[in-house]
Amino acid sequence: MPFKTRYVFVVSMDVEPEKEALFNEVYDTEHVPELLKVPGVLAVSRSRKQSASLAIGGGKRVIGEGEPGYIAFYEIESPDIPSSDAWSKASETGRWAEEVRPYTHNRHHAIHEITVSAP
């Protein structure tokens, strides 16, 4: 599915195994709905890494080792959205900040400008 906007804020991380169920429940039922209320946030998609291999250069290799297990893609209207007061407030709402965030690690944040989006 093509992106709806020109910018995507990509957030990736791992979570402690004993907190994974809480992580997914809070992310889906609290964190994403709160961030979708932020002006300029158009859509959110989340993904979970799967084991896979890649055929390249005449051979196959395992991919994804060391990469975070979860990624969220926030479709945003401007690169300034994640630094806004509204984003800051939404990201601290609910159980995320105190009950989930401390158990995440290997966190990465990046903003990407979409150059091609095709079905």
C-alpha cells in the first residue's frame, strides 16, 4: 500500500521478552490512538520482524540479525511533527512512558522523505 504523505517517521525497537504482550497491547490500544490525534499524523503502521533470507550475489544470506524486532511507520505531513508539543504530550500519555518505554532498547528514530510510492 502506498504511503499517503511525503514524510514517514520510522521508530524501531526491541522489547524485553517478559514485557512483549504489554508492549503490543499498550502500543495498539493507547500509544497509536493518542499519536493519531496529533495534528499532521495521517496514519500509523506497525510491523514485527520475521526470520528470512535474501538471495543475492549467487547465494543466500540470513537478513535482519541485530536489527530491532518492531518498527512503527508514522505517516506525517512535516518533519517537524515529532518535535511538536502535541507529539510530546501524546507520547507521554497513558501507560507507555512509565510501564513500557523502560523495557525497550535498541531504539532508532529516523525521518524519511518518500521519493517513490507505488502500489
